[in-house]
Amino acid sequence: MYLPEHFTERRVDVLHRLIEAHPLGTLVTLAADGPDANHLPFEISPDPAPFGTLRGHVARANPVWRTGASGAPALVVFHGPGGYVSPALYPSKREDARVVPTWNYVVVHAHGRLRAIEDPAWLRAFVERLTRRHEASRQEPWQVSDAPEEFVEKMLRGIVGLELPIERLVGKSKLSQNRSPADRRGTEAGLRREGGAAGEALADWMRGAAKVGGEA
């Protein structure tokens, strides 16, 4: 990934929060016929330090877990908020027309070696944990024990767990840090005004980057 210094995000807690908020990752592995990509929800654990561990699961019919069984290197990509930025949002446009559109975004790359896990107890605990997390906001959360036990056991036999201890965690926050403070404020305000919920989320990340940079 091309990573200019001013777009680099190194804070592990920030990168973990992005993964927690946007858990659908793109798992990239090297298959016999070339690169392969699978899209899976992941859980991030802070242990072991410094980067933690990703955990997920796939259907047993998905051959990617056999890649994991060999301990092959893998990459998981997580996308946070992103959106188009019009040069019309820059106050500097009124003084100098030499401005162009861009795309702001936040992304995390997690590198490591994949492990496949077939242990039924591990799989059940993982599925229950994942379910609790994603059902937590519902008034009447569904839980694994709501399904008949024989059905649950059958479903568990049809999946394989994946674990990726993170060896390298790379974050990129392209949030107009290369523009002037006035242009960044104009972009943030414009995204909040014109971008709907996605623009609001991107603007929140811009506000966080501004605070880290010392802006009011």
C-alpha cells in the first residue's frame, strides 16, 4: 500500500477501534491459481501485544481454510468510512483554481500467518461470542441456544475457524492532512452538510485527525 507519512496511522488502539466498527474484512491469500479474496466478519482481540489477533470462520466447503492449515501468509483489509471530496469544499478554490477532486478514506491492513481451527469447543465459543456482539443492540437478541442443539452441532460441523496472529498492522487515514487547515475545515463541514450518514462518519474521522494534529 502506498503510504505517505502524513497519511500514516500507527496508533494500535485506533486501528483496533476501526476493525471493531467495520468488522467485515477482505481476507487475501495466495491460491494455486493466484491471489484469492474472501469477505468475512472478524473479531479483533488485543492479545498478544502489540497488534493482537483476528478470528473468524468460513464454510468447510471454502478451500481458503486449507490455506490456513499450512500457516501461509495472509492479508486482511478493513475499510472504514470513505467518500468523494469536491474541490468546491475548499475555501482556497476562491483564491486559486488549481485544485482537483480526491477521495478520503480510512483503511487498515493486517498481516500474519493464517491458522485453521476445527476444534468444536473453540468454534462454539467463537460463534456464541460473535452472535452476542452483533445481536446486542436488538430488543430481543437471538442467541445460539435458541436453535435446537442437534441443529447447532450440525451447523458447527459445517464450518472451520480461522485465526490470524497479527505480525504487522498498517493504517492509512487519508483525511486531507495535505491540505491547509482552512481547506480541511471546509471539507469536514461540507461532508457533514452534503454527505449524509457516510459523510458524517468521514467527517468525524477528519475531526479526530485534526485534534491529533493540534487543530482546535
